[in-house]
Amino acid sequence: MVIGNTDKAVLTPLLVILAGGLGSRFGGNKQIAEIPGLECSIMELSIQDAHNAGVMEVVLVINSAIRSTVETRIIPRLPQTLTIHLVEQTILDVPKKHLDRAKKRLKPWGTGHALLTARDYITRPAIVITADDYYGPNAYEQLVSHFVETAANEHHMAMVGYPIKRTLSEQGGVNRGLCLLDGDSLVSVKECLNIKMENEQLLGECAGDTILINENTLASMTFWGITPKLMTYLNHDFSRFLDGDDNAIKREYYLPDCIQACISLNEIHVTAYSAIDDWYGITFKEELDSVAGKLNELRHG
């Protein structure tokens, strides 16, 4: 499905929103949950912020359950100057040799597979985000500027990371990907579990050990700036992943894993930008009212 003027010259990256998740912990399709007081979803706020930064084309990776709502309620509320593409992430979108195993799955393979769903549209740089995270307007401006400055280099990608102290939850410990940097270059993203403040110290569990975390360490919250070059690697790496035992049935394939592999092989360079705005996300339905209050304050002043 395409809505908008596809002939208009676009000099900025497109926006890819990964909205195909099933929201099992939320208890429903949180991608389309409306924020009390704003009467729109977080996804719509993200699109508005990206559009204000100059983005004119959006790819929404969705599941079939939310398609009708997106078409009838969300798209009509978006700026009419945007070009909108809808693509459905499906379990059977795999190489033919893996179809039989894919039929045994109950859900798709996660963020890496979701981005592959949009492969036909990623013919120029793209900002990739998730539907249920609010990143703030400055993040889009940071990556739009990045691609203006690096347009000729398809190996130069980017991310916006958020100081870990600004991504904690009042509901308890959180899991985050902690960024290791060399200057402003991303070296790796290390998964750390159950991060929380204890006795005025920020602690987390990494590889089975409890570690002390600097409050200003950047956390990856899935705000990536990619080029079409990554899609070649992603397609190859997903096929390799599916070749592994049981990977077509149980495990998920995450976008950061592919990016990490490319960094390790010196195939790409990723500049890490520190976020200016706060990040807000919703995992559980109980968090909706709290996040709604903060977003209402931000949007209404």
C-alpha cells in the first residue's frame, strides 16, 4: 500500500518503523495504543517528529492484526505530504529451504527479520526505530544531519544512544544494550540485565556478573541510521542464522547482532550520537498512564 506523492525528490532519509510485534507483555497491540490526552499513538508522535526534521517517506512494518486500524485511523491523521508504505511482517517471509520449519513458529523473528521485510524500500539511507518507543524530536534531526554530511559513504552508519540513567524504569530493573565507544565510534553493544539503582549506585548483570555502570553510558534503544549496504549483510546473515539448529522455530534474530557482526568485520562504521531528549517506552500496560503524563507535558508544554 502506498499513500502520497512518490515522484517528489527526497533528499533526506526515509523512516522505517518496526511495528510488527505482538505485544505479549503489554496484553495487546501496543503499537496502536492511544496516549490518553493526546489521542494518538507513540508511533504517530515519532512520525510527526521525523517529518518536522525533513523526512518525507515512511515505511510501516506491521502485522495483519493492526492493518485495518492503521489504514482507517492512523494514516488519516498523518501529514498529507508524507508518502506511506505498509508492509506486513509474516512468518513465511524466509528463504524457501526454511519454509517447513517456519510453519512451526508462532511469531516472526524479531527486529532483524522485521527490517528485512522493508528491503524493497530501502534504496537510500533510512532511520530505523520501533513503534512503541518515544525518542524526541532532536534524534531525527541528528541523523538527518548525519546523512547529509555522509551521503557519499554507504559504509558510514549511525545511531542515537540514550544515557542509561535516563532510560530506567520505576517498575524495576531493565535490560539494556550498553554501548562501548571509541571516541564517537560504536565498538560494540553489550547486553546487560536487571539494571537499577541500589544504594545510589547503578548496577546491572552482564554475562552473569554484577557490574557498576556509569550513569552516562549510552544505551541502544533501537534508533539506527542505516544505508542500503546493510541490507545485503542482513539478508546473508539472516540466512546463516536460519541454518542453525532450532533457530527457525524458537530464537529471534535481532538487528544489533547483524550490525555488531559488520562492525567486527570492519565492513561498516557507526557513529554514535548522544541523545538530547529523553526516551520513553512502554512495555507493560501499567506504564501507559505514567508515560502519557510525561508526553502530554512535553507536547503541550
